Amino acid sequence: MVSSVGTSGEGDSGVVPSASVSPSAEPREPVPVESAGWPELSPELAQARLDAWTMPQPPAPVGMGDDSLDGAAKTALYFCQLGPYVNATGDTEPFDRLYDSETCQFGLEFSDNARSNHAKGNWIDQWNVTCEVVLSEHLDSDESGQVKVNILDEEHPGAQAHLNDGRVIKEGTGGTVNFLFELERRNSDWVITRCQVEQ
């Protein structure tokens, strides 16, 4: 989920088990309406775009709000798991609730790119990720409510990024991305305050 695949320029131990994500929830409604100004697509490409736009939102991990290292790790895990959904649908609302937009630049840019691409009629095929939490620990010895989490995100190959005329501008090759998160406990939730990405 490292980026919105480049279409915006045009048209402690441990922790949580690894999780492979594929669509499992009901798709959001309503499905976006095509703009009259977009190029006409072949039936096959039109269906591919509709499939992306109606990708179901993955469910949040049980216990994500728990006041524990496990709860913090699951929050960061869900951030990664939502990446394909956000890119495919342009629906950033569940993703935006997980991070502080004033301090988490990665989350803000990822969200902005997804919305921009979607508004232009660009789309990214559905794809799957397998995420594994490899570290979660308190930032301070007094366990003050600040936590760091390290997640490995393996992206499965095959997804394509399309412009609104159907042209493929990027092909997903897969690979592993290292996410380094910092989170704070705020009220009854964990909030991502920083996210660093290493490829």
C-alpha cells in the first residue's frame, strides 16, 4: 500500500499474527457515477473499473481499540490492510480515522492521492496484501501511552493502475515494504502520529 500507484499525475515482542487480506465485507454504497467527460471504455474495462470501485472494505481487527500494545499493533495493521481498498474505491473515511492529519504526512498524502485519482475516473485493480507485525513496544519506560510498531507489508503482484481511458500506466510487481509507526492513545482509540516507509 505504499502509494496510490502513481496515477495522480495524469487524468516487544509481538504481537499480532500475520494477516492476509482479501475482500470480505459488503461494498460501500452508492457506487460512484461516471462523469460525462470521461472516455468511453470497452465493456471489459468498464467492468474492471466497477469491480475496483465496489471492492468491499476489510473488517477492522477485533480488539483494535484495546488499551494495550496489541490494540496499538492492530490499529497499525488495519492502516496497512486498508491500503488496497482506499486505492481501489477512493473511500478514505475509514483510513482517515486512523491517523493524525497534522503529523502523519504519509497518511495524508496517500488519502489525497486516492481521492484525486478516483475523482478523475482513474482506477487501480483490487489486490491483496499480507501484513505481519514484527515489533510493538512502548516508546517510554513509563508506558505513557506512546507506542511504536513495525509492520512488514507484502504486496502480491498483478494489480494494474489505469487512467480513465483504460490505459495501464503501472503494473504491480509485488514486494515487501517495511512500515514504522508511532501511535498515541487518545480517548478510547489509538491514533497513528507518524508513519515511515522503507522499501
